[in-house]
Amino acid sequence: MAPKQPQGASPLLVLSKVTNILDCFSIEQPEPTLQHIIRATGLPSSTCQRLVQSLLHEGFLDRDGDRYRIGIGLVRWATPGTFGLDIVRLIKPVLQQLRDDTGETASLYTRDGAFRTIVAVAETRHVVMRPFLVGMVMPIHAGAPGKIFLAFDPEAWEAVEPTHLERFTGSTPGDLDRLREQADLARAQGYYAAFGERNDDVGSISAPVFDHTGKLTAALGLGFPTQRITEGDAARLGPVVAQAAADASRALGYAGPVG
């Protein structure tokens, strides 16, 4: 017979179930379906659905169609921890300056396997914007920041080669040959501009940030709605982003060439 739970243990049991639900979200599986969560947790369907709805209500989860992701409420709690990272503390002023110089949202990305995560943001002041939030996780094959990791970090290729390259839009690269072409261009230019690769109405321009050892440590760049910034603006904004990334590299102690 199972030991009797002490009086007052019920809230802890609920917390354990919530923890099991949140454990279903990972870098490899950032947007599981409800059925995936039910199977992974082993919770009764009605219990799992009730708890997921409560997490949605509190802003700890967000929903897009039949898929769920970590919500801004939970991200907001986690955000103070990112400010303890030296890289964020040192580069935050560069992000803010890039935002002020261009008027667009500036973000800093780090890589974890075949995914990239936003670790710092300086948000645009424009009313029309696309949200870029600390904690957002995206695959590296779609969007400009990922091309920077593929161009300057050999381990990024090892991570992305075995994965399925999901096509989010008609502009998303769907094969490794196309990705290699894009990475080569990013390496040659020192920056990369992508338009509509993950969302049709979103573009990004990114450049590499190196640490004091000369190793790629992050990708820094802009994100914007394509109704305001078009492909014709890339030649103008690309060097601005590259210079900001060079400033960020200097802030981390990098003393090598930036061109």
C-alpha cells in the first residue's frame, strides 16, 4: 500500500504535475501539442487539459493553433537570470545603440544544438512591430541569426545536418546545399539578411560576435516587419549591424580582424 500523503501535501502534488507539464518543453520540442503533453506526462487527459488551461490563463503557456509554447509570463520570471550573464551585461549597451541608430528591435542570440535562443533584446519604439522576446527559441536554419552560426561555428553544422529542415514559408531553405550557399554568403559579407524565412512578414539582419579567444559566441542583429524594412535596405543596414557586432566583440575582449 502506498504511504499516506501528509495533510497539506495536495498543493505539492499539483506543483509536481505542473512541473511534469513544463518539462515537456525543450530545445528539441519547443511547441508540443496537448496530445504530446498528455502522453509524455502520463497524466489523465482531463487533469492534463485542466492544468494546461490554467497555465494558459496565467500566461505561463501560450497557444498557437494546436501547439503550445512557453508563455511570456514564465519568460518574464526567467529574464532577471539572464542579466547575470556577463555577455548580456557587456553587450546590452551595444544592442540599445543599434536600436537607437536603426529604429528597429535589436536582439542577441546564442546557440543550443540546432536551435537559437534570444538572450537579450532592445525593443523598437515603433507601434508596428513583431515581438522578439528573451527566451524565444527558433531553429537555426530559418532566419539570419542561424546563418551566422552556420557560417562561423562548425559545430552548428554537426547539429543541423541530421535534423529535418522544416519549411515555415516558401522562402525557408529546405536543403543543406541551399544552407551552405547562404552560410558562404554570410561569411563573405560579414553579415546576413533574411526575409520571410520563418514568418512571411518578418525579416532579420545578423552578424557574428566573437569572444576574447576568437570563438563565435553569439549572433547579434535586427528583427523587423517587412512592410517597413525591405530587401533593398539590406545593403545599407548590413554594415551597420556588422559594426555593432564588431563593437560587441570588442566588449568581450576580441582583438582580431572584424572585416
